[in-house]
Amino acid sequence: MKIAMKRLLTAIIVLAAAPLALAGVTIEQWTTANGARVNFVAAPALPMLDVQIDFAAGSMFDPEGKAGLAALTRGVLDLGAGERDETAIAEQLADLGAALGGSADTDRASVTLRTLTARDKLEPALAVLRDVLHRPHFAAAVLEREQARTVTGLKEAMTRPDSIAGKAFWEALYPGHPYGRQATPESVAALTRADLVDFHQRLYTAGNASISLVGQLTRVQAERIAEQLSSALPAGTPPALPAAPAPARAATQAIAHPASQAHIYLGLPAIERGHPDFYPLLVGNYTLGGGGFVSRLVQEVRDKRGFAYSVYSYFAPMRQAGPFQIGLQTQRKQAREAIKVVRQVLGDFVARGPSAEELAAAKANLSGSFPLRLDSNAKLLANVAVIGFYGLPADYLDHYRANIEAVTVDDVKAAFSRHVRPADLVTVTVAAD
């Protein structure tokens, strides 16, 4: 029975994907009675509902000395809640054909639910979600197990050069700022159940929540579900944000490691979500290092010199200034020369920008591939959740391609000159000679 249901859902998704990608996306927005922000998209093609509740409860809100608290809180959240232990939750969701998930990143913690919209499936699945949000057990035995698993994972990660480089890079990029705090085996091992309960009570509130709904619902049904979910939470308010990250200052950190490949990261804090320079930076970065084999970094570092199999660059806007990052791996003896080439390519791009041909190719790719970001309810939910959590306009998706097409070479040059200063790059290497 369960296998047949999965096959039916797969067939429905495949049949519905193409029209969804081409149709306009209408996002309806409102606020629940106790302060949760709601974003709703009616998607009548599938008898399903996808829900995501985001809280400003990511690692940037870890208290001093308690790095890893946000991730551990989210990790244990759905492992027992209300009248159900973790086994009962898993078994009931399996019987309903529903799936509970979520994650925690730097800015936010999320809880997701996918369920059929038939009443005998929808209501019990939503009841589980409400309990997970409001009445998690944080059972001592479960916490001890997940805490030990996390500590083991952190210890293992710190033997790998990529993880070592990533941790050092964020610490160097955001000194003295919560974005730079990194969980350690020691910080996670010291967390207590009281820490998790307090973190949950302070931050998992309606006033700190963004609810996204995509599915076969009417507006009236969506309002009812949003009220059910938010009313299970205390009202609360969003937490205060820390001071903005300090402007980057050039720094170089070389970490010894016996690996045969050097891991190299360069970057600096760049822009926050919703910044008007996002589009020229996105379009320009496609030419610089985001466009795969057609990007300048790949052509210069990989194709012409054979220094690396892969080299990339990207912008990661966040609640506060997220990073611009360039990353690559190369033989340790080639690390210095590879970094020199990367800096030359970046400096030239910041000074001159893309050619007219490169700009046209970047816009064609970014605009042409955009419908693929909306070709399933799950992808649509992810986009709607970003819009809701970061307070982007409801018509953000409608204008995305027009904003891409409007970018000029001068726009790219001006944006890069404001946000990417080669002289201020932070450089971290692991296993470089």
C-alpha cells in the first residue's frame, strides 16, 4: 500500500512539474493573530501540502560559550513531542504517508512537513507538527545520544582538511561576530537540557516565526492551518540582532596538514538578503566563478594551467552581510601560484567587469534556468520560505528575470567595486606548502 502511494505521488509530481514552472506564482501574505508571518501559494495540481516554519533561531543566536546549541535544539526537536516518543512519531507519519524534516543554519531553524491534503491524512499530520513545535520532550536519553553523535561528528570533521579550512575561514571572516562562532566538541558536550529548553522557549515563538504554505488549499483553509500552528506557540518577539559584521581586513592563515591536496578559501563579508546590489553581483559572479566551465576562474586556473579540477566563487546573502567566497583545491606545491592566479583574475574582473558577450551569456543562463527553481512544490516552498523569512517582496519571483535582464556591465563593475575589495580578502589555506 505504501509503495503504491509513493508511486502515485511520483507520477503526479512529474505530470504537474512543467506547468508549475511556467505559471506565475502568486504569494498571499498575512499575519496570524499572535504575530506569525504567513506566505501562502495555492498549488491545486497536487493533492498535497508542504509547510515550512522558520524561526530566527540559527547559530547566530547561540549564546557566548554555547556554540552548537541552535543545531542541537533543532536536531532533537522532533525526536519525541506531546504524547508521542520518537518511535511513535515516525510510525504515525509513515502510516499517514507524511514526512517531517527541517534543519538549522546560520540565520534560521526550520521545521517542514509534507502531507496529503485528504482530511484523514492532513489533520493528524498537522497535530504531530503542532506538538513538535510546542511540546518537544528533549528527553534526557535522546539528548545524550544526539549530543554524543554530534561530538563524534565534530571530532571526525576536524581531521578533514576541507572542514578545518571551512571552520577557520568563517572564524577569520567574522572575528568577534556570532557568524564566526563555530561549534566544537567541547562546546556541544557542555550543553544541558536546560540550555535547550531555554533556547526553545525564547526563540520558537509565533512572533519569531515565518510560516510558508504551498499546496492544494483555499485561502480560508490556509488561514485556518496557519492559526492552528501559530496558536500552539507563545506570542514572543524576534530577538535583537547583533551589531553588523565589521568590514573585512586582509588576513592570511596557513594551517599545516599532511593531505596531498591544499584546500584554499578566499573571501570577505559582502551583502545581506534584499540588498539592491544582489542582481548585478549574481550576474557578474556567473562570469567570474559561478558559471562552471565558462567562468573565468575555471578557464584560467583549471583549463590553462591545470592547477585545480574545480574552482568556484559565490555570494551567500544572509540576515547580515553574508560572504563572498572563492574556493579551490590544488596540489600543495602549487598553492601559492594558484592563489596568485585567482587574485589576478579577481582583480581584473573587479576593474573591468564582464565583456558584453559574457554579460549576455550570464543573463541568458540565469534567466533561462530560473523556471527550474520552481518546477516542484518542494522547490517552490524553499523559495517562498526565503521570501517570508527575509522579508522580501511578495512579487520577488515575478520580477526576478526582469531584474536579471536589466543588469548592465557598469552595474556589475559598480557593485563589485563596492563589495569585493581584493586588497581586503581573507585567505585561509590548509595543507599548502
